[in-house]
Amino acid sequence: VTPSNRRPNYGPRNGKDESGVSGRVRVAVRLRPRNTDEILADADFGDYVELMPELKRLRLRKNNWDSETFQFDEVLTETASQKRVYEVVAKPVVESVLEGYNGTVMAYGQTGTGKTYTLGKLGEEDTAGRGIMVRAMEDILADTTSEQDSVTVSYLQLYMETVQDLLAPEKDNISIVEDPKTGDVSLPGATLVEIKDQKSFVELLEIGEANRFAANTKLNTESSRSHAILLVNVKKMAKLKPERELSSLNENGSNIQLSKNHRIPTIRKSKLLIVDLAGSERVDKSGSEGHTLEEAKYINLSLTALGKCINALAENSPHVPIRDSKLTRLLRDSFGGSARTSLIITIGPSPQHRGETTSTILFGQRAMKVENMVKLKEE
Ligand code: ADP
């Protein structure tokens, strides 16, 4: 392996320093196919979103004579397979998690545009339909086979600024702890399950989904208003010393002299977060869903804070309001932190939702400007 092909193929190489390599947040857009109602209702409207996958562009028609074009890292049409979506959106992140970097994959978009389909679909009867969570675990398990390797998982829901454990519903207020020295975020109260095979992982996701449904029924909430967070901790033996590997990454491709002890094995710890964000449509202040104004503020708080952090990072603002919400505290590493991050924004084909689609696209455009500093973790 030469130094140049060891580095994950992940964004431009500018902005590096000696503590790591940097990478921009990668953003893909996915268009959901029309459902039966939309085929009937929109018959006369024509297509108001035009995808140009080869150019990785999306054109949004404003009216008959005016349109706007947006550039993304990937543009996934309504016929893109789940396999392809995994390969372009999540696989590079999973590969770097297996190399010892932290990684995040998250989905943002209006309710009903395919976030859960993209991330969480189990596809038990239809393996081609399997989503990102199941495919990611398959790749992780295939690459963590030595005795010292381990894979553990927590599964959580964040609703109204409260973190609930989806694997132990009685734990309904999990605290987020930040290490004051390293800034590492952990959830010491959350259930942690060791995963040995794919079957037990799928069972765990099913338990999580059932608990999510039960918790939301009890609280009379809709799951579209909560964020679902899957946390996968990976511990893996690495053959090369991380500093050596990193220094070789940062060179211009010439041969690096490795020290004599470069084969001393090191344990690398990394985590993968897969986040199914709450629907990006705002909770109506008028209380049409039976919420008081105070509740509406709380429901919106985390997603609004995420938007503010992304804006601040995109504009290189000195103040990033990371501490303003539980979601941004949990994701502190994922935006502007030390992780590789992929965002998939999902949109629907109906011109009725033009406003939501436009705001989703603009969110994705701002996220593309965010640079992360990626570091290796070792024990
Ligand atoms: P969200 O999580 O954004 O609210 P869902 O994932 O629940 O949206 O998707 C809404 C509906 O559309 C579901 O019935 C889902 O099965 C369907 N759907 C979403 N994306 C696709 C797709 N790419 N192909 C086929 N059906 C899809």
C-alpha cells in the first residue's frame, strides 16, 4: 500500500495541520420516487426538480422562465438503488471509521421524503432494500474479526431536549457527558450492546423501533418530531503506528521511512453515528397538532440549533453555538469537529412542497461549506 492510496478518498486536502487531515462535509441529495397520489395529483405540473446526476447538479424550476441550479457531491435520482446510495453516501465514512476516524452519516429533510427508508430500512424480505444502518454494520462486522476487536451499539431517541434509550425504555433521561480535556462526547447511562453478528443487530434495531413506537404513543408524539441516533463504537487492532501513518498521509507521495517498531499493534477506537433527523418542516406555532407555543419551541430547538451551527461554520464565524441544544452537543464532533461527515438530504417530487424542498436544498448547500478536522484516536 502506498501512502497516497491509503488515505480515504474524501474531499479536498487543504487546511491540514500536523494533528490530522481535513475533509469537507460531503452532501448528497436524494429524490424520492412519486407515490400513487403524487402521480395522479401532479400529472399536469411537469417536473419542477430536474436532476443531472452526471454533473452532480440539481435544477429547481421557479416558474416557466426562471430556474436555479445547485451543485452537490452526489445527486441520487428516484431510481438510485439502496446499494448505490450506501456506496456513495456511507461507505467512505464506514471505511474511515474502520481506519480509526470518527464518522457521522445523517439524513435531513421534510417528513415523508425517505430519511428512514434511506437509513433504517431493514429489508429482511427484500435484501436489495436494506438501508444504510444494516449495510454499514455488515461492512463493520466483516472487518472486525480479530479477537481483540469489538463492536458495541447504543440506540437513542432525542425528543423535546430529552435523550431516551431505545434499548431500555425505562431510561428516559440519558445525560450527555463531555470530557473537559478531550472534548469527547459520551452517553455513560445508555445501554451498550455488543454485536457479534448481523442477525442480532437487526433484532436490536427491531427492538429499538418497537420501543420508539411505544414511547411516542405514550407521549402522544409523532416520530417525525424526534431524532433517532444509532451509535456504533468500534475497537480494532491496527498494524501501523497512527503517527507514522498520518505523517505518511501528509507527505506528497514520496516514500516514508517507517521506524523499526512500526508493526507494534495499537488498538484504535472510533465511533460511527447514524442520525435520522426530525422532519425539517417547522412545528406550527398555531398548535394545529395540539402543541402549545412552549412545546413547539422545544420541539424545534435542536434542529434549529443545528442549522445555526452549520451557518456559523459555513461562514467561519468565531462563535458556533454548539452548546445550545442536545443534538448539537451530541454532534459536536460531526460538524467542524474531528470526524468524517456525510449528509444526505431527501426531497420529494411534489411541487406542493416547493418551499420545504428549497429550504432543504439551501441547508445542504450551507453544509457543503463546512470543513472538519479529522484526527486519529488511539488507546
Ligand atoms: P421520512 O423518514 O423522511 O419521514 P420515509 O422514509 O418514512 O420518510 O418515507 C416515506 C414513504 O416513502 C415510505 O412509505 C417509504 O417506504 C417511501 N419511500 C421513501 N423513499 C423511497 C424510495 N427511494 N423508494 C421507494 N419508496 C420510498
